[in-house]
Amino acid sequence: MAIKQHDDVVRAAADWWVRLREPQANDSETFEQWLAWTDQDPRHLEVFERMNDLGEQLSKLDRVSRQGLINAFARPVSPQRRWVPMAAAASILAAVLAGAGYVAWTRMGAGVATQTYQSDIAQNRDITLPDGSKVALGAASAITVRFDGDQRRVELSRGEAYFQVVHDEAHPFVVTAGDVAVRDIGTAFDVRRTGDRVAIAITQGRVAIADRRSGAGAQATLEAVAGQRVSYDPNASSMTVGSMAAEQATAWRDDRLEFIDEPLSVVVDNLNRYTRTPLHVADADLGQLHYTGTVRVDAMDGWLHALPEVFPVRVTKQSNGVVLSDAQRSTHH
């Protein structure tokens, strides 16, 4: 590619990178125009992804390091040319400083963009989608986002995510987690998936929640509003509706995990997303005991120390983690 043509593509990629993050870029027309631009030349998406790489790295650095990285990305091609025009780099930096968190998208068929995001153990992650919707991804969690001309779909394959959705009636925003589908009706909500169990807490507006199991019947869909929490247990005949304050629903973002009448096995599975010293429940009956309370992920040892005061459990530290066993059974043996 000639230098001038290359610079033109870079400028266009930088422009798209910023445009997709502007508040007014919530309409599907902007997104479809971006898809059309990436279709024009395979180099367009390649350069756009380089912009994303720069943005991802910039968001993690201090001011001095950011400038050094910009200089590295703007390495000279000739004495008169640079790979990234400084005006484009400045635009990218401004977008990053404004809180951009978008990463590269891949194409899967005409008019469809998909991306998988995931986080490591004990690592939360903030994401901004092309439509302006924001996702806070909990530790050891994964989502796949798929946008096409008609729908915005997110699949939560594991863990937890908090969604602040830009509402668009013409393009529904639907989150699936196992057998459960949550449809946005202008809202913010939290979804946690533990195996096949799902918990949804609504912090703003309302959602429609559907049980996707075959033959579930007309009663399988319900609407929930802010302040409500819906629990789905695949072994139960229906979803359970309770209450939960907004600060409880998103407490995990401040290193506090909130549980309301949940099996100890579910509690342990979620704690394991925040610790590299895994917890194991040795007895199935123990895992079915229900727990309500708060666990600070930065003070898990204290919670384990107090647990035998609440449940008949014995806590044993081993080389491969911490084992929770039935104290009465341990005594008999």
C-alpha cells in the first residue's frame, strides 16, 4: 500500500474508532456504515484492530507511559511520514481518557459482528460496546457479543456481568444465560450464572425474563422492575422473585459478594472466581445448605474462620486449596 493511501486508511480507522464511542453513535445506521467500511478492504479491519490495540494499552498506563506508547505506535515510515498521524493518535488518546473500553471485533457473515470478552480470576473488567451500552464484567467471567442488523445479543457463558443498556426498541438487547433470556426494556441489570443457575437483579427500569426450556409454557416469561431479583433454578418449576437493593446487586464491583438464601455450593463457586486458592465442598449435603450474607473477597480467610459458627462445617487447608467438609461426619470418622 502506498504511503498516502496507508495514511488515509489510518485516519479513517481512527475516525471510526472515535465515532463508535460518541454518545450519538447509538443508532444502527452508524454501526452498519462501519461494517460496510470494513468490508471495502481487508486492510481496513486490520488497521482498525491496531487502533484497538493502542487503545487497550493506553487505558492501562499513566500519562508519561501513554505518551511513550503513542510515540512507539507513531514510528516513522519515512522522514516526512508516520504510521499513525499525530492528530489521529490525539483523538484516540482523548477517547481513551474519556473511558473507552472497546476491543477488536471479528466478522462472521455479512452484517454481523461478534466478539468474546473474558476476565481472569480476581479481575473485573469494564467494557463499552459499539452501541454505547456499558458492561461491567466480573472476575473469571465470559460473554460473547453478537450484533447484526436486527438484534443485539449477549451470551453470558459463565460468571457475572452488569449491563447499562442504551435502549433501542428497533434493535432489542437480549442477554442469554443458559436457559434464561433477559430482554432490555430500557434498564440496567446484573446477571450472574453459576452452572445452570441464574440470578438477575434489576437496578433501573425493567426487563422481560424468559425461561427458554422447550415446552415451558406461557407462564415462563415475566417482567421484573428495579429493586427486584429473579432466581432461576433448573430443578424448580418456576422462577423466584424477591427484592434486592441496587447497591447489593453491584456490590461485587467493590469486592463484596452478596448472597440471599443461596446454596453453599453456589456461594463457593462464586467465591472461587475471586481467589487463586480454590474452595472445595467435600459433601453434597453440605453444599445444599442455604446461606445469606456478605463475603468480602479481600477478607475471605475471615469468612472461612467464622463459617463453622454458622454451619456444621469443618474447614481444612490442604495443598490444593481449602476443603469444606461435614463436621459431624468428620467427627464420627
